[in-house]
Amino acid sequence: MGSSQSAPKVQDMNSDAERIRKAQHNMAAAGGGSECPLTAEQKAAAAADGCGSAGGCPVGADKGSINPLNNELSHPNQKPAPDQPFSLPTERKISTIPKAGTENETWVYPSPQMFWNAMLKKGWRWQDDSLTQKDMDNIISIHNANNEEAWKEVMKWENLLHPLLHTGVSSTRLLVLPQIFPFHQLKDTTSAIDKLKKHSILLLAFRPFYLSCNDLAYSVDRLVSPVISVMIVSCFPFLHVLQWNSIAHDLSVSSTRYFTVFSSVTDISFLNENDNVKKSTTEDSSSSGRSSRSMWLLASKQLTKFSQLPRVSLLNQGIQNVKQGFRRNFGISVKDVDEKSRKRIGWWLMGCAGMCYGAVALGGVTRLTESGLSMVNWDLFKTMKPPFGQKQWEEEFEKYKEYPEYKFKSSNQEMTLNEFKFIWSMEYGHRMWGRAIGLVFLIPCAYFWARGRFAPDMKRRMAVATTLLLAQGGIGWWMVKSGLDPSQNSSDVPRVSQYRLATHLTMAFVLYSIFFWNGLSHLMKPHDLTAVRSKLGALRGMTHGSKLMVFSTAIMGAFVAGLDAGLVYNSWPKFADNWIPENMLSRSPTWKNFFENDVTVQFVHRNLAYLTVISVLSTFLIGRRAPIPKRTRMALNLTVAAVFGQAALGVFTLINYVPVWLAACHQSGSMALLSSVLWLSHELRRLPK
């Protein structure tokens, strides 16, 4: 690219005061440069007038020169304005940026009073923004912090380019007097470009959304190589400080976009007004031979207070990428599906969800009646045919007698054939119900897929659901095998592994959630909550937390069921006569108590239930004051009713020594509570993009 490119033109805020008026309370000042360099005469004149040094920015450079002293104030203005509503400090903080020509001296930041006067000079009216003294403190803090960040970025990039920047140089860092290049004010940039053509540069550019002062380029010659210099293009902007409503914004100091370029100075594309710098490479010849210099675009990204730490920056970006990828791959969109197909798909998915609900309920009854280990064989097709006639039933009964559960149940009273028929039929019904779910899901799924009724993101979801559904059958048999294997059971109570039982139930909950959520997406049109989005952040956050609590409590309930922990303490609210039960940490290592100690498991399940009630109740109280639609409020009311109903069922199940019908209702209630909180979360979701 040629060296006669024109410089970017930055609109002066004097001609666009509206930008400043829009700042109001949610804008703060930030910047990237230190105070302007001054001559010794000016410093002496300022000192004689009672000021430490002169200050101000050159705003009116002569068209044919790059004089940094043009339009510079004779000394810092530390006098309060006539209509200033409150007093401001005149103390100036010392930066960490080294000052040229000195060994240990650093630049000094403008005082709050100087900053106030500088903003007035640019046409700002404090009456329009109603600033308080605390606001000014925040403005100064952000301004100084961004300057420090800019300097740390220079340090970071010097370290990254260490082989190039530190060749033959001592460890002592030296800095010459910065020279100011107001490119945007020069129609003829030849002199500036000619001056820079001799060097290769490292450019860090901070481009703000709101410009309120001069766009100045500070060129700092780092004495680390005779052909390298560093240039920082910086601004004194008003920046819109975003609310902390997402992970990506939590670490943001300001909403500043930045990009970094390392290139030959003959590639002067950074002087263009176009920010869309594309990756390119240029070949340059030097006395040392050929060298390739690359240009990288590292943004648009937000400058954060951790941006100088590569690992943290990558972590922040990784979190943002995961979040965006999840929305992109799993954010359901039905805009390309016709109304008729959308309804069909929605009702089909709700039917699959209903069958999953039934499978969980039936599985709970199967476990409570101790029927789960009655079918000792697993075959996808052969076991679909039940025994017919007395002989086949007796053969099946003889197979069951070979396993530990029969010996345990017959230790006091011999099991009869009719009793075996009942438990076998319960397990058979549960297995056949699961296979029916597979048929009800897979056949229509293949049809809709083949007819092009699924959007790309819906195809990904259905592929995930298919994989999980096929895996669920294998997990079920894997769970049953743990109860049939004598080596995995105690000699007195044969039962399935509580870990495998929890895995089986977790998979059922996940499948149900996928079917239910996608069914809602196809049947219910989303609300346009854009106008009240900022007011729903807390409600959305509490709803997500409630989902997590409901899910965690239900999974811990699987451990309670697997260990028969519901029969350990059957009193409420205390554990017998104690608030904290005995022998909670009797196992070693300690972590096993939370999954293998029946006392600890019941204690954890109870307390998770309390936390779930608190979480849902807090969500309800926040939602009462939120401007939400009627349908969303119905979901909110249903959720709080479901959580209290489920808690009551749990207490009654406990104090009545876990009767089958109450325990089955309690397990089904967990699905009802999960459904209501999923519906509420679905109502509050953001519109698909």
C-alpha cells in the first residue's frame, strides 16, 4: 500500500455535541495517552504561576507541520468554573508510564478539576448530564485505568515480540520524549509518513464508540532496536459502560474495541477510516535479508482489565465462544418452518415428553415394588415376548432363583410364582414402555427429517436426542447388571448401584427436557421482551438457578432411592432429636459419605430441597414486580405452587415411612416441578436471532 494514504478524519465534538448529551449517567470517560509533552520554557512559566507543569492537548495543528505545541494551554487550568456545582480535587495522580529523558520519573495524570475544565472547553454542559462528584471520581478512575491498560498492552506486545524487539539491547528500559502526530488534522500527511517510513511499527489502536476529544497518535521510540518504534493511537472518549448482564461483559472496563497491527510502515492501512483491517502479509527487504511481516486483526473485542494477561483473555474469549456456539447450535429457530408442520412437530415432541414422564413414573413404581431385578436377561427382541403358559413361567422363575435377590426375599418367606409374575410384569412393562418411546420418537423423526421439516439447528438437537435415547437402553441394562452381580452387592441387601441408578434417571430427565423445551418452541410463539429486557436480568438469573436446584435435588433423590435412605430418619424437621444427624462422615474417604452413606445422602437431599424452595420463592417474589406477559406470569405462579406441593409430598412420604403410592407421587412431582420451571425459563428466553 502506498505511503500517501490520507489520515482518518475524526469528527470534532464541538460540531456534534449531541454525542455528549447522550452519554448521561451511563457513560464514563476513558483514555489512552499521558499528558502532552512540553518545552522547558513552558514548564518554567507554569511553575512560576504556581502549577507543576503545563498541560492540555494540541487541537489545531498547522496544516503543513506537526507542531505539538499548537493551541496548547500555557499552564494547567486548576481554577473552578463559575457555575461549577461542587468542588473538585486538584491533586494529580502519578502514572506508571515512564517519562522521556528521565530515569525514574513518570507522567502525571490531570486532576479532576483539570478534567472538568477540559470537558467544558469542548462544549460539554454538566447541566445536561447531572453529574455528581462520585460520577467524576468514576470518570477519572476509568480514564486513568485505560491509560495504564494501554501501557500494559505495549509491555505485553514487546514480550510477545521479544526476539525482534530486544536484539542486542540491555535489560534497562529507556524512553525518549514522545512526539505527537495529530494525523486527523493534517490534509497532507506526507511529512508524518516520511518520518515514520524509516521504521517498522507496532500499532495499538483504541477506537471508541463516543469521541469527545482529540484522536491523538503518540509515537514512542523504544530504544530496543534502531529500526523499531512503538506508536499508540489513542483517544479521550466517553464510553458507554454496559450493564453486567452477561459473562462477556462482567470483566469489561469499558465498551472499547481495539485491534493490533504489526506490519511494515509502508503498509499504512491503519491510517484509513475503515476499521475492517484484514489479515495480510507484506514482504520487506532489509540489510539483514528478506523478512516477512504479518498483520493480525485481534478484535473487535472488548478491552478488559485483564486484557494484558493472555491466558485470562483467552479464557474470556473461550467463554464467549462457548456461549455463542451453544446459542447457535441449540438455539431453536422455527422461522423457516410452515405453520402446519410446526404444530405437528410440536405436538409430536410433547407426546414424546409425555411418554418420558410416564417412563419415569413407571420406573419409580418398579423400583418401589422391588421389581427391577426380576428380568435377568436382556435382549432387544427376544425379551419382547412374555412367557405364555405355566411351563414358560416356571422356567423364567427358575432363572430368577439363581440370583441374590430371590435368596434375600425368600430368607424369611418363600416367594410364590404369583408374586414373581407381578414383579416380572412390572419390569416388563417398564422395558416395553421405553422401547415404545424409541419407536414413537425415531419413526416420526426420520419422516420429518426426510421431508425437510427440520431447520439445521433442529437437526442437531434431534441427532443429540437420538443418541441419548439409544444410550438410555444400554444404561438401563448396565444398571440392572449391577444388582444381578453378587460381587457388587452386600450379602444381605442386593440392590442396583446408586451411581448407575442416578445416571439412568439423569438421562431420563435430560431427554424429557429436550422434548419438552423443543415442543414448547414449536407450539408457543415467543414474547418480544426487547423493551423490558434490562428489567428481566435478575428474573432470568434466578430462573436458571432454580432449574439447577430442581435438577440437583432430583438427582440426589436417586441416591436416596438407591440406598433406601428414606427409611433412615422418618421424622421432620429434625433427624430424630438432632438437627444434624450422627455418623454423617463415618466413611473414608470423606467424599464417599455424600453418595454412599445413607444418613448423609438423606441430609443432603433434604437441605437441597430447602434451597430449591428458597430459590423458587425468590424467583416468584422478583417476578411479581417484573413487567412480564400474562402467560409468563401463569408459568411463574405454577412453578411456585409446584415447589410447595413437591416439598409437602416429600415430608408426607418421609414421616409415613415411604409408602409406594406417596413415594411414586413424590417422584412424579419432581417431573412436574421441572416442567413448570422449564416453561418459565422458556417464556423468558431471548428471541431467536
